[in-house]
Amino acid sequence: MKKREFENNHVDIDVDKELFELEQEVMIQLDEYDVEFPGESEIMMTVDAIRPYVPVKENIWKTSYEHLSAIVKHSAYEVFHFSPIFWITNSLLLVISLIAIFSVELNPYLAMLFLAPLPTIAGLVEVLRSNNGMAELEMSLKFSWQELIISKLLVVGGFNLLINIIFTISISVLYPDIWIWKVTLYWLTPFTVISAVSLVIVSKFRQIHMVTGTLTIWVVISTLVSQTTIIEHIENLPATFYILVTAFASAFSIIKMIQIYKRGISYEFNH
């Protein structure tokens, strides 16, 4: 037994000695190893070679401007792909509304309040509908789905804005005694509110029946508000109220559009 232990210890000593000698040999070789550093010209050549692949710090404002420009340009393209029914319906709405205001002598302020959001609500049908087939498929290869939606919303909002401006100018010409700023507030407030609601519908639901529901709700609200007592309360509201509502709805719309653009419609569906 003692003999076996002695032999094992002897073997361990031999192994340790061999490892020590091997370590010394490796250290000597490492001491003799010399790394040749490249010259300055070679370093500069390497730097120049990899320079094109170094990521440039992104300019957020420039990138945002480029994306916004692309969406606005695509909105101009979308104008020619909207259904003729959209343009005809809204044009008829403009004509009929003007005739009703001037012939029936409706209150121009309340008429603007009730009629201002209608083109936007009707335009949601065009935004949610897909009827251009290959043209939309081709555009989806160039733009993200959320960019296409925002482009259509800009067309609808821009057209509604144009219609309301025409309303305002026509009323101011035929009714010299009205206050332009009051007319502007009366159509701008519901316009911004319905625009904000439209963004929620587009991002969360994207169902045509939601447009019908929104239109029905607005008609019911308009009917209830048209009562004499309620009209008096509305007309007595300070201008500050309309300004605050407009500002809040505008801020909400901007934030919602940024969320749709950054996160995408698919994100909005799941949250």
C-alpha cells in the first residue's frame, strides 16, 4: 500500500515537472514573438476602406421631413384613386347645405357646427375600402400600410378643410353681419374632434360599420342639440371652450398619427 502511494506521488512530481518545463518553453517562445505593427499609410488605407460602412448619425428632423414629404406626395397620388362617388357625394353635400342655409334661413353658426364633420365621416368609407386591386398592391411595396392609411386620411381631411373654407367664405359674403371667427370656431371644433375619432376608428377597428355607427351618432346628437334650449346654451359657451377643445383634439390627432406611423396598424390591432 505504501509502495503504491509512493509510486503515485512520484508520477505526480514527474507530471508537474513536465508541465513546468512546457510552460517555460512556451514563455520563451512568446518572449521571442514580435508583432509587426502596420505603418501609418496602411492604417489610413484600412480606415478609408471601412469608412463607407460606418453608420452615419441619423438626423431626426431631416428623416422626419423626408418621411412627411413622402406621405404628402403620396396623398397627391391618392387623390386620383379615390372613388368618384366620394367626390360627387361631398360636392352634393356642399351644394345642398348652401341651398338649405340660404333658402330655409338656417342659423349659419349651427349649420356649420352640424355639417362640418360630415365629409370626414363619409370619407372614412373611402379610407377603409380597398378597391384598386393591383394599384394598391404596388403601392404597398413602396409604402408601409400605415403610410397608405395616413395618406388617405390627409386627402379626406384636406378636402373637408377645403369644403369648410368654401362654406365660411360663402356665408361671410351672403351674411355680412356674421362673425367670421365665430363661424370658423363652429366648424373647426367638430372637424378636429371627428378627425380624432376617425383616427381611433382607423387604428383600432377598421370596420365599415363603425363609420355608419359614427354617422348615426352624429345625426342623433345634431337632432338633440337642435332644440331651442340646447342651442342657447351652445351659443352662450365662451370662445375659450371651443379653442381648448380644438387644441386638445388637434394634439390627440397628431399623437395618434405618430403612433400609427411608428408602430403600425398591426400594433394598434393588438393593443
